[in-house]
Amino acid sequence: MVRGVRRVLEDIAKDPRLEATALQTVGSKGWNGLVIIRRVRQPG
């Protein structure tokens, strides 16, 4: 599962059309988090 999440985050980072931020949380259920992604307009 962790490898899959890392792969998705790497793919997002490589795509110049995307801006993203990851928010990591820790609670009683353990590690968790979410990613917010925004597609940006390309010049031209």
C-alpha cells in the first residue's frame, strides 16, 4: 500500500500540469493523510 501511494505522489510531482500538497495526520487509528491536487493552466 505504501509503495502505491509513493508511486502516485511521484507521478503527480512529475506532471507539470499539476500542483499538489500532502497533509499527513496521526491519530488513534495510526498514520493517515490526504493529497490536494490542482490542475494549472498551461501558458499559450
